[in-house]
Amino acid sequence: MLLEFRARNVRSFKDDLKLSLEATKMAEPGVVRTVPWFPGGPVLRLLPVAAVYGPNASGKSNVLRALADMRMIVAGSFRFWEPKGRIPRDSFRLDPARRMEPSLYEIDVVAGGVRHVYGFEVDDFRVLREWAYQYPRSKRPVLIFERTDADFEHGTGLRSRGGVIEELVRPNALFLSTAAAAKYEALEPLNEWFQHNLLLADASSRPARHLQSVQMMAEPGRRAEVLGLLQVADFGITDVDEVDLDEDAAEQIRKVMRAVADGLELEDPPQVDDAIFKRLRFHHHGAPRSATFDLNEESLGTQVWFGLIGPVVDSLREGTVLLADELDASLHPTLVEQVVRLYQDPESNPHNAQLICNTHDPALLGDSSTDRVLGRDQAWFTEKNAAGESRLYSLVDFSPRQGESVERRYRHGRYGAVPLVNHSEFKTATSAAVHRDPVPTR
């Protein structure tokens, strides 16, 4: 589980970004998960959901993207980057001086049953600092390794194996990524954690997420999971089946995948799942007869929901952290609420999966403790100042009372993070176009 994420000079966050999933005294009953620091040790109190609110372009999505960026750097720095190539980071662009300064990323997680802290600082071409600690027997951190440019320090008993990996590390590659390729046991829990966590569900990944749901339907015993979540969402879908793509379409997909593999110069291209060559047909019951539709003929809401089923179910099954960008886009608020409740409820989330999302749906905040879907310590806000700098802050900072009407107060701007607009300005901005002589109709 994720305890905390810190970053600096990433995307629209010029200064420190800090997101915590540690529970506070404001946590809702039955929501908090207790996870040991280490086997048999004291427990941490963690939250299964964090939701970020704020105006458009205030940095909500960038909180999630910064987390996904960290995962991408860990996954790709040794395997895919050119030895002397640029590090594909996204620093704050609106200040030329800050653009060239390092970017920092750090996570605090429970991985492999033990608490770990891992982080790094990078500029455009070098890893400047990198560190990893764990808490194997006490609340005091124990060094795994620390790096400053080309200088390394290793924990007790790790010098020999760590020194061998040092020889393989490039200036622009992470020690953690290099250690994964070398199968370094001391860092396997962290590498495993990054491999399965921080998957970003956004608009650009929807086709891949559709495929994930399709692959689930192809697995014995899992088809019912997908169909069940389609049916309970009240889209009028009674069944889903698959038909093979025609050979021309299948060959086009093969060509694209071969081109991608060649472009990445992969020696061992991934095997193509047969599910990619299937076309789904959604059955709807009507009167007096039923009809079938392709996925692209379904409503956008149905497409969005179908693309969430695979990631959400797999996250809940595997106990991983899912990043959901614009969770409420094209979905009815009731469906958004149900997704959040799946993570909040220990019965549907027995493996302590976590959801980090952004949303515009204030109803999740509730107007009293009896109708609150999100706890007061699960709500976060983003704002952007006149210099284009985003900041992230917690609802906890306002010390809201247990029965406070959080939804209403948020709508009225009591916590900030709402657009500063008024009707007169909108009217003035459009008046010239509205009152111009109309274009003659033809």
C-alpha cells in the first residue's frame, strides 16, 4: 500500500507536492486499513481512497501523472533509454530557471510486507541522487543503498552484491532499474511494487483498458465478472459475445505491432493475445426484439465503464494502486459513487487495493457524516496561482467538523479550488460574437 508520495519540480508543481494516504483522526469508521510496518510489527493506519478536486487546468491530473511518471522512469531507465540519452522528465516549464533544476520523486510504501522509502532526483541527463531504505525489524529505517552521482553507499551485508551492480549503472539510469535487470534480491520488493502499481487510467489508455476487459472475458470463470458489472450498471446490456475480426483487419493490427516492436528494437517482442483479434458484440433486450451493437456504437458512458472494469477488478483482486483520471467523465454520479464504495468496503476490497482519482463530483464529499462517501481526510484540492504554479492541499487543513456540510461549503468556495468566474465576464466575452450581423443562411 502507498503511504505517501512526494515530488518537486514536476509538471505544473514548481514546489513541493505531497499526497498522503495515512489515516487521521477524521477517518470514517470501517474505512481505515491496518498494515504492519514489518511482519509482526506495529501497524500503519492507511486509507483506500484519495480524491483530488479543483478547477480545470489546476493540476488535478498532474498529481496522477507525476505518480505515473515515476513508474515510467523506474520501468524504462535501464532497459529502454539510450546510454547517453535525455531523461524524459516533465519539469515546471513556466519558469526558465526552474526548468533546468532537478526533479524529485519519492514514495513511502509497504512492499513485500515491509515498509520501504525510495526516491531519486534527476536532471535532463543524469541521476543526481537516489536512495532506498526499509524498516525490516523496527521503526528506524535501515539503508539499502544511497547514491550521489557516481558515489554509492550500501547497507550492511549488501556491499558485495551492490558493488557488482554499480559497474552496470549508467549516469542516466536508476540503480533500482539496473538492479531489476540483475535480479538483485534486496530491491525485488520495490521493483515488484512498481511493476504492478500506479497504472494510469486516462483517456489515452482507454483502448488498452478495453483490451484488458476483453482479455478478462476470455479467461475461464472471469467472463461473468465483466458481464455482471455491465449489467448492474443499468446500461440495458443482457449479454456480450465475441466474433473474429476479418483477416484484413487482423493483418493491419499485426503490421502495427510489428512496427512498434521494430521501432523499440525489442529482441523478444511480447506475445500477441488472441483477444486482440476479437470484436465484441453487446446484446440489448428490447421490445419486441433484441439487438446487438459493436463497442463503438455504444454510448460514451458504456465505453468508459467497460474500460474501467478490467483495471478496477484486477486492482481489487491484486491489492494494487490504481490511478483514475477524471473518474466522473461521461459516467453518472451513481456509478462513480459505486466505484469509490468498492474500494472503501473491506468486503469488496479484501486485499487493501487503493484508488487515487480526480473528480468534479462534490456529492462524494457529502453534507453530513451519514451520507459521506469520502472521508474528510480523503479529499484533496488543487489550485493554480497567477504564475501557473499548482499546489495540492488537504481538506484536513481546514479542520472540518464531523457533521460539516462539506459538499455545500466546497460548492460555495470555502475550501478554495473552484473556478473564479462570473456571468458578467462570460457575457462580455461573448457579446461581440453574439451581436455581430448574422451570416445569411443558404
